[in-house]
Amino acid sequence: MNLQLKNKTAFVSGSTAGIGKAIAKLLAEEGADVIISGRKQDTVDSVAAELRKTAQGSVRGFAGDLSKSAVAEELQKKYPKVDILINNLGIFEPAPFEKISDDEWKRFFDINVLSGVRLSRLYMPYMREQDWGRVIFISSESGIHIPKEMIHYGMTKSAQIAVARGLAETVAGTGITVNSVLPGPTKSRGVGDFVQKQADEAGKSLDEFESEFFDTARPTSLIQRFAICEEVAPIVAFLCSPLASATTGAPIRVEGGVVKSAF
């Protein structure tokens, strides 16, 4: 399928690894001009060079901490025209509720929510000007199925769904769509490292730990395994395309059936 992304410029935050990298790679292969981002210049340069090997569009990069407003403004000055904005930047960390400090609540909100809010505020005026654009927040099934082991993370993912719906309302009747995508447990770099650590501490193989995780922590999963990043990216790429013009204001679930609801 031709997603009609040639000559569209896409920015993907947090895209040097995991889901963000998989999205950037697929968009570039579909002909979009992609801007990747990460905190470290050498990592950004390395990933950009890697993605150029299969890209049909250009691949450029930006290094900086996009949880900070000054850095976001620097990005917008360097790349003022973005047709597609993927707000993927995010962190997670399991912690007992009683041990999550005020500063941690704020840190999670700043990185997971405000970074996307800020970038949307910076880039949506250009989208309005040309009457076309795509904004996608990479949320999580944890925004609906709040995990007791990381309530602060779930809170931020719920907030992303709310922001995406609200922004979609503000551009009703235009050529701009805003959606959120809700992956389930996915083998991103951070999750992979976490799973390996937990398996090692429990003295179990990765397969044993994965089976036990879905038996106990995510028993409603219908696929009963971790998804891979390349299973999430195609849904995002489709939502970025002109073909998805009738899909907006929607939380799109790619979570393997973890959320036990038909709606």
C-alpha cells in the first residue's frame, strides 16, 4: 500500500530506539522526510545513518532534552515546518505508590505529557496554515488499564489520551487529525532491559519470565506475549497518511487485547 507520505516532513520524538525508532524507520521507508531525535548527538547521528540505508525520503536529526521548553523552541527554529508530529518521548519506572515523590510525579508529567503538549503548540500553527497535518501521541494501554506498579506512568498515559482528544476538537473541520496510539507491553529497549533484569533476579529464563508475567501481571492479554516495536509502527504510519483522514480524536489500541473491552 502506498501511504502517500512522499514530500511530507515527520518529526518523531524519542526515536533513537524502541517504538520511536521503528516508527521513524517505516515513515522514511514510505518516502517521508524524517527528523529523528534523542538526547545525545552521537546516538542521533548513528541512528540517522542507519535509517538512511533503507529510507526513500531524507533522514535528519536533532539532539537535546525535549522535556525542556528552550530545547523544544530550538528544535522548532531549526525545523520550522513539520507536517507530521509523533509525540513518542516517554519514560517509565515501576515504583510503589507510597515511594513516588512529588518531584517524580512532576518529572513524569514533564517528560511524558508536557513535551508533547509543547511540541504540538509549536507545530500546529503551521499545520493550520496549510490546512493539513497529523499529530499522534504514543500513549499506552496503561492509560486505560492503570498498572498498580506504576500509577504515575499510567496517569501520564491517560493524560495523553485526553490531550489528543481535546486537540482534535480544536481542529474540527480542518485537514488536521490528532489521535493517540495505545501499545501494550512491547519489547522496546527500556522494557527489554527491565525484563532481562527481572528475569535475572528471579533466576529464570526470558521465556519463563514472559510466560509468568502474562499469567500474573497481564492475564487479559490475548496474544500472551510482548509485542515487538515493528508491530506498532505500521498502525502509526497509516494514521500519519492522507488515507487516514477520517480517523481523528481516537485512541487506537495496539495492545494485544490486554484491555478487556469491546469498545
